[in-house]
Amino acid sequence: EKPDRYAVMGNPVAHSKSPLIHQQFARQFRHAIEYIAIQVDPGGFPQAVDQFRAGGGKGLNVTLPYKLEAFRLADHLSDRAKQAGAVNTLRFEPDGRLFGDNTDGTGLVHDIQHNLGVALKGRRVLILGAGGAVRGVLGPILKHHPANVMIANRTVSKARDIAEAFAAHGQVEACGFDALKGKHFDVVINGTSASLKGEVPALPETLFARGALAYDMMYGDKPTAFMDWAVLHGAEKVVDGLGMLVEQAAESYFVWRGVRPKTAPVIEGLRRGSL
Ligand code: NDP
């Protein structure tokens, strides 16, 4: 029998770890799957999806810059995709419809609560940034009843827009980085792309409460600028977004195949570089 076919579509996508991650998952269940990375040129996303479906594809992951287009393309959506306004997981239904889901926020929450052992309930949470990544993770974070969530962004109006959109789902406020002076947080999540350029948002140095977690959604071969900064300014646990990457993949695997892979051995293997 032919293996079930999956892929990740994005641009750039050549260095994606998703094929490796999903092959590890499939091995756990002895599933026969094929998972490839497909580089999609600007304007070519809908055709690429159609082509993949025509070739017998079962499901897709979608990464930058196509998460919004995937959202628009889906025939029906999960609640968490509707909330996020973006889709990172597509499933081709037997009746021909295209189902859109978003597993990024669930993946982040899973990493924080299960892998790092930090419960969000009752915590003061600060989220830095107000782009697609932050909008995508806010719903699942609020579902776990933090005491409150502050969204801080360089462009304050964008933080306000997101806070307003989620006001019905919990205690959410917005501000600029300056207004964080004198405030303390138990969980600080960096959802800006500043780390890409080795930069750290202009934050007050007294941000971290005792025992705080500093979480950068970015990941790479070495600690990010935000992680270095957090260590220096008193965060107790400091981590990158590799766990989130593997957890969102596991959740996508569940959406496609109804079983949730073990993530710990895959995260460890990626960190050791032994996969
Ligand atoms: P966007 O381009 O939509 O948003 C970028 C955000 O970063 C904006 O809020 C922007 O502020 C802010 N920003 C950029 N540079 C700086 C700076 N020098 N100082 C302060 N703020 C800055 O990006 P996304 O939301 O799509 O992605 C954000 C990050 O999340 C990326 O690094 C991405 O890799 C990561 N990510 C990780 C995932 C994982 O699985 N681990 C999943 C999804 C995303 P402003 O509005 O003022 O311009």
C-alpha cells in the first residue's frame, strides 16, 4: 500500500524541521507516511494546495507567509483557527472539503504546562509582540485561566486591537514597552521577531517576578538574544520555541491521524542533533 502523503508549505521552507519531526512521529506508530517540504512562490499557494490534493495528499502544514491564505482557503474551520484568524494545519476530507485548524497555541501551552511544568492558571502573563504569532496563541493561553495577560508591542495600536478582539475570553490588556516599568510577570513570552535580528525589545530590567519563566517562540542553534537578556535579568527558567514547534506538529499529527505522538524523545533528539 502507498504511504499517506503530507507536506509543509511555506517560503522559505528548505530548512524546516517538520519533515524530520513527522517521520519520527510516524515511526512511533509504525505508520507508513511520506512528509515533504514544498517551497511555494508568492501567489502560488491555492494552486499548490490543489495540486497536492490531486496527488492524493491527506494533509498539510502551512507556515509563513501563507497562514492567512490557508485560513481563507479552508471550507470549514476549528474554533481555535477562527480565534487565531490563521491556519497552520489543513486536512483534506473524504467528501472533498478542506478543513483548517491552528495548532500553534495548543502547542505552546502544551510545551509550557507539560514539558516545562509551569501551570498558567493564576499567573501574570506578559506577551511581547502583536503579530500573527501572538494572535495565534492567545486563545489557548486564555483558556487556561491566567490571572491576566498583558500584550506589549512597539506599535501599541496593534496590541490594543488584539486585546480588544480577545476581551470576551479573559482579562487582557495592552500597552507599550515603556508602560511595563514597575510591573512584574510570572511568564514572559517573546512573540516578536526581534530575535531574528539578534535584538531584544526595549524592556525594563525588573520585569521578571521570582521564579519567572522566559519563553522565546524563536529557536535556533544557540540561545536567542532575548534568552541571554532574560538570564541576565533574573528569569528562573529560560527556553526557546523548539518545544512549541514539536508540540504543534504533534497536535497536527493528531488532527490528521487521531493519535498523539510522544514529543519528549523528539525534542531531546533535535536538541542533541541526533535525529
Ligand atoms: P510578525 O511579522 O507578524 O510580527 C512581528 C512582531 O515583532 C511585531 O509585533 C513587531 O512589532 C515585533 N518586532 C519586530 N522587530 C522588533 C524589534 N526590533 N523590537 C521590538 N519589536 C519588534 O511576525 P509573527 O508574529 O509571524 O512571528 C513572530 C515570531 O514568532 C517569529 O520569530 C517566528 O519565528 C516565531 N514563531 C514561532 C513558532 C514556533 O513554533 N516556535 C510558531 C510561529 C511563530 P511592530 O508591530 O511594532 O512592528
